[in-house]
Amino acid sequence: METLPKNQRIFWLLLLVLICFGLILIFYKYFNKTNQTIQSPLISAAIIPHHDLAENQRKALLAQVAAQIKPQTIIIVSPNHFDAGGANILTTDKTWKLENAVVEGSTDKIVELTNDGSILNDEAAFSREHGITNVLSDINLNFPDAKIIPIIIKQSTSKESIGSLANKLDQICRSCLLIASVDFSHYQPGTLAEIHDIYSTKALENLDEEGIYKAEVDSEQSLALAIKWAKLNSTEAFHLDQNTNSAKLLNEPDSESTSYVLGWFQAGQKNINKDMTFMIAGDTMFARYVDFRYPGKNLKNVFANLGERFFWGTDLSLLNLEGPISIEDTNPSLDPNNLIFHFPPETANVLKWLNLNAVSLANNHTLNGGEEELVNTQKMLRDRGIKTIGTQNSLGIETIDKVTIITLNTGEVSTDISKEIVAAKQAGSFIIVFAHWGNEYQKTHSLSQQRLAHIWIDQGADLIVGSHPHVIQDAEIYKNRPIFYSLGNFLFDQYFFGETQKGLVLAGGIKDNKLKLVLIPIDINKDLQPEILRGEDKQKIIDQLKEGMGIAIGNNDYSYNAIDFAL
């Protein structure tokens, strides 16, 4: 066999080396490109506030994120506060001129995002949108080389549209960081905002796309998008960095607060959060002067001073509905001695608007319209997603997640509820007994009320709450379990006695084997509208309750209306 000359051997050897080297380069480029496509970032999404009182907290959060990732493109998503523009979801490819920097839009990606016409490129809609403008400088400070895709979303945007948006972004911008510019609870006392934020944080930690739409925030859609983005990027561990509110930062216990939740979604398994929240209000009556003053569709105006956010953002929101909902339009009687109540049909819509999800019907007025109106009441509320618990002559029991509510009208049903309490306790529930009992207009509980409350706690109940006396009664602690003998009225037309125009709403959070209770005194004003009491009037009621519970009274500071219990 003939051997190739030496120079030819060298040539072919070099050629073989070059071919191998080229194949390695091609393989490396392909492999690296594939990895870039499928590999998820360590942090995929962050939650920051746009309220500028939290500017320092926002900057600190972004600095932490920037220390871990350096995205080339950032998606900034915000509520569309002014309902601007001609589509539910808007973006813009404008260049943003800041005081000391210029931020460019990611033009090519924005073109892809808007190419089917469902998302509009609308620069004018962003001119006053503080959800974007308030955070842009802080984002640029920490990510100076990143381009942005700004997105604003209207409240009317459907869940399906949010899903489509997430999928579009996933196709064009998988490696992008998503920042949700969202403020949380609005207009509530700071301690109530804390209860609402427990629910919101739970939804984030559990990646609960349905639950986040019940959170009391200014853009459920933006948070739902952040959750979807975390799932798409396999970054399912939510890291909560901070949770505070404006009332706490300013030490203004009676101010209307805005709350802030700051955190990010990072690589890892999701946290299973089992926290629970609830709110309970007292006797609520929509007949007589309430029906007369607020007829028909005007009925919800009776709650104008509380608004739809008050009960929003809790696992359980409950009140004692002191009468049946009529099948037909009502002709209200204004006789104060008329004790046969028929609530207008609009009542069901108002309770839904208030974001209530349960009512107790275990009281002495439920059968004022007979079985027919009782059945109508149950159906109308059930059709609106509101559970009805108990009746005038039957025990009620309902479990929402791990909170069990037992309602009873003690004048007409057995008070022996030991079997129900034991069963709920064995199932791991936090047990609330909501009893219709006691003597009307008496500010001090009776011995029979106390005897029953102590028996129920001995059997395993965790919280005892009462209705029926139409005034706030005293409270006590028995075996480290709170008893509120009567919440008084939440809505009633009993003008004849000042105490009947006062009430108490309880808000609670169950977290880390602790119960946090927030006491919210209510005043029913001359227009029959419930509103949150503040200042000295609030403190007077809380002082009286704390005195009965053996808790030291003091100054009306930020957390004065909050009480913690170990479970």
C-alpha cells in the first residue's frame, strides 16, 4: 500500500483538526443557545410598591434582586389607574427620559407583543401612570443597562387575557425579569391592612392564581401575571422580604393606610402557607328606615363610608343577618315597634358587593317571612357565593379551609354542641362559636352566657362571639381563649339609644400558631351609615373591652386595637 507524501499527510491532518474544531464550535453554540432558551433565572419576578412613602423599601428590594441577576430586559407591569386607552392591556415603546438617565423600550419585543392587536401600543395612556413612572428611576438605578417592556392592565381584564399575556411574554421574553408594581390594602386602619395582607401573602406563597383575585390589592391581575410567570420559569419559592403599611411607618393608627408587600419569586419549591384570616360583624338589619332611606339600587350607599374593600381579602367574612330577604319588592314600615322584618331583594347584591362570603341566619328574625322567605334568602345568597349558616331553629356548622363556624340561636336550639366541637377539633380546625344569645340592651353579659362560653371553650372552641343584645357587651379571656359576648349592631335603625348605634367588628389572623385579633369599633351615623370609629371614641370602647379581658390599657398607638393569643 502506497504511503502519502509527508506534506499531504500534514495537510489532511490539519484539515481534520479544523473540521473537528468547527464541529465543536457548532455544538457549543447550539448547546448554549438551547440552554439559554430553557434555563430559568434564579429570580423570575419581583413585587414592589409604587406608593412613594415606601421608596426606601422599594430601592432596598431592587438592590437585593440586582445583586443576584442581571436581566437584559425587564417587564414592568402595573394597574391602569386611570382606565386610560382603548384596550384592557397596553404597552408603549417610548424612550423614557429620566433626570439622570434614559431608559429605552425593548422595541423588537414590544412589536412582537402587539402584533395580533389584542395588546395596544399606546404612549398617551402612560403619561400619568404613576405605577410605572414612580418606580422607573429605582429600576434604572439597579439595572442601568436593561431595556423595558412597560405594561398597564385594567381592572376589567379577564383571567383568560392574563393567561394569554403570560404565554405571549413566555414566547418572546423567557429570560426577562418581571416586576409587578402593586400597592396592597387601601383605605383601612393599618392593623386591619395587616390582616388583609396575611391573605394576600398566602396567595402569593401558594401560587394561588384563583385566590389572588380575592386579595385586597390595587391590581389582582398584575399579581396573577407574576404568579403565572413564576410557574413558567420554575421559580416557585416566594421570598417575602417586607410587609408594612403607611400607618405603621408614620405611627398614625387612625389614618387610612396603604400597605406594601415586597418580595420575589426564586428557584425552589413553593412554600405551603396555611394561614387563615376572618372578619365578623354583628346584627345587620335592612328593613324599616334602612329600606326607606336607601330604596332599590341605592341600598349599597348605606355602606358608602366603609366601601367594598372593608371585608375584602379574608378567607371568611361573616355577619349576623337579622331577617329574611323578600321575594318581592318591599314597602317598608317605619313603625319602630314593628319587629317583623322583610329585607328588600337588593340586599343579596349588597352583601355580595361588600365581599361577604357567609352570613349567620341563626337568630330570632330568620323566620319572619316563614319558610318561603327563608328558602328564598338561602337561594339568593347561595347564588351569589355567600354561605348561609344555621337558621332560627337549627344549628349551623360550616368549615372554610381550617376555620369551623358553629352558629346557634340559643333560645330555640340545644346549646349542647360538644359533638360538633370535638369533631371539628379532631379535624384540626380553628373553632368559632357565633351565638345569638343574651339580654337585649344590657352592656354586661349574663351568667348563662358566661357558663355556656366556658363550657364550649372547655370542649375545644377557640373563639366565642355573640350577637342579639344590640349593644357591645364586655369581653373576657378564659383559658387563653377570647370571648366577645356581643358585637352590637353593624347596621340598624335603633335611634332611641346611643349605644345601639355602636358596634364592633372583629378581624383575625391565624398564623404561626398564634391568633391576632384586631378590634374595629363602628359608629352608625345619623344617615344610618356604619363607619370606622377613630380617636378617643375608638379608644374608649377598646379600653372597656380590654379592662374586662384583664389587658392593660394605654395610649392609642399604632397597635393598640390588636391583641395576640398563643394557640
